[in-house]
Amino acid sequence: MGRWDLVQLRCANFMSCTLEERLALILLELSENFGVPDGKAVRLTLPARHRDLAELVGASRPRITEHLSLFERKHLISRDSRQLVINRDRLESFLAQTHISAESREFRKVATR
């Protein structure tokens, strides 16, 4: 797949995602393309500035900072020497849970109509 195809695929996938989900997806993508194994996690080899992440997910820098702090409290990511360390297993589980929750909310909306 070319780079443009990947951008189009990301945009299509982002349409129905929350900011939290979009950020998680971007972190997984970055860890896949620019990460090195670090124990059970993956360390990003490039600087993940909040401003850059905000541009990638279509949000403001303060909102990204807020969500990254939340991800740290949930132990989905950590910081070490100004580098992000992504716990891929936990982040993927988190995404699966949010997806299941969203589907059940949609089901309840349809069922109550």
C-alpha cells in the first residue's frame, strides 16, 4: 500500500471514532512503523510531540495532552527519557473494549426506537 492509500484508510477508519480511539490508533500505527521492542512494550524512536499528534488526529494540543495523561494513568503508555513507550497489548485491549461499548450503545439506541 502506498502512503496516500494509508492516509485514505486512516481517514475512513477515523470517521466513527472518538478522540480517545483516534489517538490510540495513531499511537499503535506509530509504534508499528517507528518503534523498537522494549520488553513487553514498544519504544517510539521518533519524538511524539503533542502538537504533531494533535495534527494527526484532528484535535487541539491541550486535548491530546489531557488524553495522553489519561493513557498514562491507565498504564497504556509510559514516558521514559522524553520518549513514549507504548504498551501495545493494553492499548489494543482498550480499543477492543471501547469498540464493544460503542456497539452496545448503538444496539440500545436502535432497540429503544
